[in-house]
Amino acid sequence: MVWTGNEFVAVGGFGIGLRSSDGLVWTLDFTDSAAFFSAIASSGDHIITVGLGGAIMRVPKADAIFASGFEAP
């Protein structure tokens, strides 16, 4: 889980993502991948997530993390 400055973001199996502005109420969302993501980091202007089988995805922080889908780095 990471804090982007605006919201908490977490990822998991089957491309599942979660977002929360307060850490108490979470919104379920999905990436454009079915990967099992095991780590997430926030750096500069992007959020980067990695997972099993070499899956690596990123999204600009300015975007809603899952609304536009992840893109390959």
C-alpha cells in the first residue's frame, strides 16, 4: 500500500486494486491486467506496481489510478 499525497492505493491478485482517501473506506477497482501484483511504490509522478511472472505496470499519479488503466513502463 502507498500514499500518493491524495489517496491510499493497494493492489493484489487478478488485477484488483483498492483506493481510499481516508484508509477506512475503500473503493474496489481493477487494472487492465489479470496479474497477481505483490508490491506497489509511489515515486515522482508515477505509481509503479510489480507482480508474479515479471508483471510491471505504472500509471501517472495525476490520473485516477485505475480509471485509465495501467501502462507498461
